[in-house]
Amino acid sequence: MKNPPIEVITVLVENKEIKLDPKNMEFTDGNISEFMQKEYGWIDYFGKQLELAQKARLLAEIEAESIYSKKYVEAKDNGGTEQYAKAKACSDPEVVASKKKCG
């Protein structure tokens, strides 16, 4: 079995830093009761942060697809071929920036 991470990991969720500290998962025979009480709170907290992160990504994907579609239609309306419209939309700086937010 692979060992869990030993360093604190910080992730950004909706412009809020979330710290994942492995010390929160440490316990001994002496503090197992306290650990069990706190564990549920951490699980709820991290679960909520994961939910918010998934929502933010979904909204970013919707926005990126919308911007791409607008740029594609503009290129098609200007007489471009399907391949040209795809290339024009994919290379548009606004589309590129919006897709970076999804990743």
C-alpha cells in the first residue's frame, strides 16, 4: 500500500485556499475518541469543498463551451468553412482563457 502524503497540500476552490493537512488524520490509542469526533467534521468539510470545486469546474466548462460556440458561429457567419470556424474558435484568446479555467 502506498503511503499517504506527508506534507500539507493547499488547493484553491472558488478563490479560497483549502489546506489538506495529514496531521488531521493522525491518531493514537490515547486520542482515538477525540479523533473520531473530529473526523466526521473534516469529512463533511472536505466533502463540501469538493462539491464546490466540482460546481465551479462545471460552470467553467459551460462558460467555455458557450464562448467557443459564439466564436464558431461568428466564423461560420463570416463565410468560413467548418474546419476554419473550428480553428478560428479554438485559437481565439477568449476561448483559450476560458478553457484554462476548466483545468
